Amino acid sequence: MYVVIMGCGRVGSSLAAGLERIGHEVAVIDRDPQAFRRLSAEFSGRQIIGIGYDPDIMKEAGIERADAFAAVSSGDNSNIISARVARETFGVKRVVARIYDPKRAAVYERLGIPTIATVPWSTDRLMRMLVPDSAETAWREPAGTVAVLQLPVHEGWAGRPVAELEEATGSRVAFIVRFGSGVLPDAETCTQEGDVIYVAARSGTVGDVTAAAAAAPERG
């Protein structure tokens, strides 16, 4: 792939190095010529000095043939503007923007711009390291409001319909790993002994969800 990166800070330079290491062609844009010092001496990609959302600068970086674009500068506004230009003006299909403000990240997600909300993501990672015995979060959407987690369940749930587990926990069963294979449950699916169950839940309810699943289901 040919990838254009806007921003040559710690993230941008690391991303450029990682992409090049696995065989992709990379161009990096930054308004500060000194920023390119973060790139290794072995970096062979293009280095473009200029404003990352300027269409002429983006053309110089090869945006017209780019397969992907990443906006990872230190400014939310610059990142989202450049991401929208890449997507809407130049038709780049794979576009992602780093956003510090989680509320703004949610807005841009609705506009079709995938974002990485740095604060919620970092908070989630820190919580998982600080509280290792809490429910294991496998994924969290960029705004940090919905989590997918592996849900330990009481043995009494074996043989019970997935719909009952969802009603009792207030979560949605996303998928089940059964005998090493993934299963997408439907209304007729029942849990089995040995199932590894993953559910989607609102972040603020994870404790209640895990507590409900750990309890024996009601009879009937």
C-alpha cells in the first residue's frame, strides 16, 4: 500500500517506521522540518514540509494515489480537516484521524471518519493494567461508551437461550467461541458448557453486567 501520514510526532514517526518495516510505501507530512529528525536514518519514504490539510501539499505527498491516510498531528482540528479532505476531495478509502476530545470523536465517527480517541483508549488500557481482575475488555469503540468484553457466566447458564442471558445482564451477546470456532448467535441459540461468551455493553454498566452473569439464572 501507499500510505500518507500527516504529523511526524512520536506517533506519526513510529507509524511510518512500522508501515515501512512491513513493506508499505510511506509519505510523511509535517509543517516543522525538525520533526523529521524523529524518523530513523533507514527511513526511505517521502518527507513533505507543509500544512497537512493543504490540497497542494497533499498532492505533493502523493495523496491522489494513496491507499490510506492517517492524520496523527497534535491538533484535533488539523487532523479532522485533513482526514475529510483526503476522504471527500481525493477519495481515499482508508482514512483515520487521531482525536483527543472524545465528544468530538463521536461526532466525526457519525460523519464517516474513523477516529482514535486517545483519552478513552489510554484510560481503558490503564484500567486494564491497574485492575487486572476486572472483566476483560476486548474492544472499546473510539468514544469509550461501548465495550466488548469476555463474559464469565455461572454454570447454570449452560443450556439456556442467549436471549435470557441478554435480558438478565442488559447486554448483547456479540459472538461465542465454541470448540475453537466463532458462532454468531440468533434468537434460537442456547449457551453450552465451555462456551467463551463475548458481549457488548455500555461502559458504565460493565460491573453490573458481569455480576448478573456470575449469578445463577432464575428458574423457569
